[in-house]
Amino acid sequence: MSFWATILPICAAVFYVTAALFIKRAAELGAGVWRTAFVCNVFSGLCFQGLWLLGGPGQSLSLWWQPALVALLFL
């Protein structure tokens, strides 16, 4: 088993638990569900901004219904 196959799941578990604790604390302090969702989504978007630099062919306009459907189901 490789080093990364062990470290990445452990890091994901630690990040998940840390985020859950922060969200629980925010709820105790009175942060609403919509504010929490907004802040989490903005933070996730900022974390993944670096992926734009990787480039790639991009998505065809005919396939944009797929992420829109996922966003609708997420909401």
C-alpha cells in the first residue's frame, strides 16, 4: 500500500471531523442553516480556484445541463 493511499483518507477524516465541529459550534452561536451553507460553499469554491490554472479542454455547452442538475439536486 502506498504512502498516499494511507495519508489521504486520514487527512479527509480529520478535515471532516474538524469541519463538523466548527459547524456545530456555529449552530450553537446562532448561525442559521442558510448562512452556514453559504459560507461552506464560498470556502469550497475558494479552495478549488487553483484548479483553473490546470487548464484543459473545457466543457461543451451541450453538457452544461449535468452540473446544473447536480446543483439542483444538492439544493
